[in-house]
Amino acid sequence: MFDLTLIVLARALHVMSGVAWAGATFMLASVIVPLMLRHADEGAGRWLGLAARRAGMVSAGAALLTIASGIYLFVALHPHDDSLNGHVLKIGASAALLSLAVAFLVSRPAGRKLGQLQMSAVAGESRSAQVEQERARLRRRMAISTRIAAALLGLSILAMATFRYAGAFS
Ligand code: HEM
């Protein structure tokens, strides 16, 4: 079950999907959402919303592949790893899982609600002060949550990149 070919394939899949997950999340947090905050009212909201949706889908698919291959690698190679290396690896995995939870439970619902409000605005429905306030609140929520999700992924990448050598410093 844990033969070398499978482990090599899982590692390749893990690193590739991890790069796609983190790349899409960093793009959301550092480019798409800040532009949305600044330029949504100038008519860019609809297009940036579409870009955010696509980046969110890429990020979610890649996250699932990263986690599935990561769990396999954990069970195959580090089942009872109580060393410092193992702890650093667990911190990295937990940070990535927490990042997914933040994205799924906070950013995604805020983005969906924002999309619905955007559609009603395009359809010419009322843009009362209350609706505008709600849109601003949702945009802020998206900005903060995508930054937190990206920071957690940054921590995960640092841990994954260094865990193998952590023991050398103890
Ligand atoms: C964006 C998130 C992630 C990225 C970019 C990432 C990246 C990496 C990289 C580059 C390695 C190779 C490190 C080395 O061999 O020195 C690695 C190893 C590993 N990762 Fe991740 N990872 C991520 C998330 C996760 C998650 C969520 C889990 C578990 C649920 C996980 C479990 C593992 C395990 C067990 C290894 C060790 C494999 C081995 O010993 O050969 N990773 N990861």
C-alpha cells in the first residue's frame, strides 16, 4: 500500500497542488480583493467578482488535492513522529487546514453574498445606503479573511520547507 512509486507520486501531487493552492490564495489576497476594495464602485466589481470566484474554485480544488496527498504522506511516512521535525510538520499541516477553514467559513460566504448584491445592482435594483453599507462590510470581511488565510498558508509553507532540518537545531 505504501510503495515507493505511490509515495513519489503523492509527493509530486502534494507539492504541485500546494503551489497552486497557495498561489491562487496569494493572488486573491494581494491583487484581486484589494483592487475590489478600491475600484468596485467604478464598475470593476463584476469582473473582479468573476476573477475572485475562479481563483476561489482553483484554490478549493487544489486544497483538496494537497490535503488528501498530505494525509497519505503523513500516514505512510510519519505515523508516530514525535520528533521536533514531526512537530514542525504538524504545525504546518494544521496551519494549512485552518487556512482552508477560514476561506470556506468566512471568505466564501462573504464573496457569495457580495456577488448576489452585485447582481441586484446590475439588474437595477435599489442601491440604498443600507445596501451600500452591507457591501462595504462584506468587502472588508473578504479582505481580512483572505489575508488571514494567505498568512496561514505562508506559515504552512515555511513549516513544510524546513521541517526536515528542524531537529538539527535542537
Ligand atoms: C499549501 C499547503 C502546503 C504546501 C505548499 C506543502 C508543501 C510541502 C512540501 C514542499 C513538502 C516537501 C518538504 C520536504 O521534503 O522537505 C511537503 C511535505 C509534506 N507535507 Fe505538505 N504542504 C502543504 C500542506 C500540507 C498539509 C495540509 C498536509 C497534511 C494534511 C501536509 C503534509 C505533508 C507531509 C506529511 C509531508 C512529508 C512528506 C515526506 O516526508 O516525504 N502538507 N509539503
